[in-house]
Amino acid sequence: MTLAAEPQHTPPPLPHWDETPDDLGAAIRAIKPALRARIEASGRTVAEVFAAAERRIEARIEEIEADRARGEQVWPVLDYDAISSGTVTPEELAKLARRGCLVVRGHFPREQALAWDADIVDYVERNEFFENYTGPGDDFFGSVGSKPEIYPVYWSKAQMQARQSERMSTVQSFLNSLWRHTSEDGTRWFDPDRDALYPDRIRRRPPGTDSAGLGTHCDPGTLDLWMTQEYQKAFRHVFDGSVESYDPWDAAHRTTGPQYPGTTMCSAFRTFQGWTALSDMDADQGVLHTVPIPEIMAYLLLRPLLPDVPEDSMCGVRTNQVFPVTKRWHPALYRALSPIPDVRAGDSVWWHCDMIHSVAPVENQQGWGNVMYIPAAPWCDRNERYADEVRTAFLTGSSPSDFPAEHYERTWNGRFTLDDLNDTGRRGLGLA
Ligand SMILES: [Fe+2]
């Protein structure tokens, strides 16, 4: 732990741990009073600041409930053609910024998406994946079941063609442009027009599946969100009593700092998490839900500072597991939990990196539920560091270092190769 020296007139400094603290309980017991003292130096109590954050969230929840009551779609939906031709209206942009999530209709032609799905089946069958599959390699998605719904496959032609496609870049640049990527002092936190091609897996969930789904959680970090110096700067308005000024679209200090390692971590900075549908999926078939409120992190970070939470608890957040959101600590948020609309193969789905999400349970699923996980991970310090790992994994067909070391594809035929890269692919892997 280090304690930065600060001039007398500034708020009290925060202790910070840029590597996972050895004693998590002691670190939590140290950071909570320090955060309270810093907030109270603003002249407001923690309760007042939390109430301000809660009012902001409550207003959003009421808007969502009102939309739903009017029969309006909670999730913003845009046609790919409107994005690519620059004809998204100011009203549509405002809704997107307010909700922080999006379905892109016709992101890829339906026939293209179905052909990619068939290519993946051919790729895994040709390489006898099912004969050699040894079970889930992690405990999080592994809880879904013993059948391989999540395929630890990263380097198929289908995935890489989508990642380096012009249509993918167009949507990623559009989404990145919602963020403030350059500060007033000229610091550029990320390049909105260069994506780091974050390699992730695919999901193929067959008809008839019973699935327990995944509980509500968020993915941007764990205790590091309170404890590392860069995140303390990123969430400076949450921690200094000026929570009204907190802007979830400000990238300052989000793209530079370390993260605490863990099996569920994402080394990359993602402006949006996302996936591309490779099958049609109806909204009642165990699909993704979000709490579509991008500024939710201010609320989640302040909640453990209230007196009803035990002094060694951050409302259940620990390292090496996803950030849980629970009815015990966050009951009001469940009113806003909203499913994606029905999607068709070739549509894509996006949500702000901080947002709470879940996958609903399903019994006897109708139709397939197939997706390629492809986020928006623009070029920045953090993603450039991880690109070294990605490049090595790509060249050897290995599982990327954020994922279990399963390495199925090392010996597979038909992998996407160096010669298949276009300019976008080369730039994304840092090979340009
Ligand atoms: Fe997640």
C-alpha cells in the first residue's frame, strides 16, 4: 500500500493498492473510512451523496418503467444502414446515451451470419472438438452446465472475419464516439477508430436446452474499482462528494491502470461489451438482460459505504469473481432489468462496459441461441499491453491469457492465419 502525499488544501488522500492486497479484509477496512473522509471533506455526508446518486438512478428507473408501460422498446434499436450513413437522429443518439445499450439491426446480412454459424460447426467438427472436450475450463460460465454451450474457440475464420470486417469497425467507431476519449488537457485516452480485436469465445446453445442462466453482475473490475489509483481517479467525482458530475462516458484514467488478476477478469478496456447473433433468438428464450443505466457504477461504488453494510464487506464484491449485484443490497435496480428485443441472425447487441447484466433462465429453449462475443475494445495503453498476449495466442492458436489455458485450437486445421489478416486485423493485433 502507498499513501500519496497531497497538499494540505486538497481532500484527504486515499490509500491505494495497485496489486491485489494480501489481506483483503484489512484493505476493505482501510479504504472505507478513507473514502468516507474524502467524501465528507466536500461538506456533504456520505448519506447525502448516496441519496443524490440514488435519485439519479431512481429517475432513470422511472423512465424505463414508463417506456415499458407505454409499450415502447426499452432497448434502443438502430439499423446498420443508419449508422453507416450517419443518419442516426439526435433523438436516437440521446436515447442511446441514456440507456447505454443498443441492438444493431442487420449489422451483417442474415445469410452471412448463418454461413458463419455453419463454418464454426464445420471447424469444430472437423477438428473433433466434441470427442476431445474435457469439460468447462472455468467456474463462471462453467456453472451453466456440462455440455459445451460456451466453446473455447477463438481463432475460427468466422470470428476473425467478423472482428476485422469494415462493418464491425463502423459500429465500433460509432459506439466509441459516445465516449469522451480526449481530455481538455489534450490527453488522449483511446483511439476511437482502431479496435484491438479482443478475442473471446462463442456460444452455441441448442434447441431444447434447460439453462439456469447467469445472475446479475457487472464486469469492469472488482475491488480494484475502489482500490487502485487509476480507478480512484476515474471515479473521482464519486469519491469526492461531487457525484452529480460523474460522467459514465468519460474515459479519463479508465484505460491506463492495472486490474486485479482473476479468472473472470477482462484485461482489455471495453467501451461496450457485445455479441453478434448467429441465430434468431426470441426475447423469452433465456436471453441477455441489462439494467440499462450506464451511470449505475456511481451507485454501486457508494452503496458499501452506508452503515448497514458490515465494515469488512463491499456488498459481496471480492477478487477473482464477477462483481455481483444482489437483491439484498440493490433491490430497486431489478425494476429496470430489461431483456433484449427479439433478434435475428446478423443483428448485434451492445452494452456499456459498466452496466449490470444477466442471462435469463430458460426451459426447453426454442431454436438455437448462437452468438460470437465481439466487444468494442479501442486501442489504448491497456489494450496495447494485452495485444502482446493476443498476438502470441493468435500465432500459435492458443487460448488468450484472459481465458482458461485449454488451447484446443493449437493443432486444428482451418484456423484463421496471418495471411488472412487485412489492414484492420493487422492494426488490431499491433502488426501494422
Ligand atoms: Fe458479464
